[in-house]
Amino acid sequence: MHRGLYWRTDEGLQLDTGAFLAGLEQAAATEAEVIGKPAAVFFTTALAHLGVGAADTLMVGDDIETDVLAAQRQGLTGVLVKTGKYLLRTHRAASGAPDHVLDSFADLPALLKQLQSAPESAVRNRARGAEPP
């Protein structure tokens, strides 16, 4: 389904399917076709199912690479939330910057309100508030 290496459970971080995928690919001498995040088909299928455009959609996730940056590559606004499996070291080492960073998913309504009242040019501003501390 995806290449995510870990996820958070009530017992802490646990290995996810991506941690085993490389070994399975080697054993089968083939490259897996990933249809979950971060694959483009995941996002395009979701957008088509919802009947919305990428420019009008936010992806909120706790994994900067497979949730947020993957969504941005497909034209969605990427919102990183510092809960779940978020790790500061992963944020700092990421290959890009999220459009917005929230301390909690509970902060999403305020962000949505802010975005609704912001001029179009300010809606996708990756430089403001997106860099890790």
C-alpha cells in the first residue's frame, strides 16, 4: 500500500509496511507498485472521488514526506501536524517545507478560517511558519 516506515500506536512507534517492502522487493526481484501515499495515484484518485481540485484541497498529516510533501507535489496545500508520529528530526531533515505547521489537529479550524479570509496570493505561502524550529 505505501512505503511508510513506521506509525504511532498507543504503545509507541511501530514498524509499518514500508519497512518490509524493500526486503520483499529484493526477494521477489521486482519493484512494488505503490498505490498508497506518497504515490500520485493516491491523491488523484481521492480528489476525483471527492470531486474537488487540488488547489482547493488541504492534506493534513503527521508524516512530512509521505503525507505533506507528497500532497504538495500533486498541487494540494500541505499541512503538517505535530502530533501522531511527528518527529522534529524528521521535520528538519525533510526534502521540503510544508505550507503550514500546526501544533495540534485541534488548530485546524483556526487555520481554515485564516485561509478563507486571506487573499489568494497568501494562501500558499510555504515560507511563513513552515520551517522547523
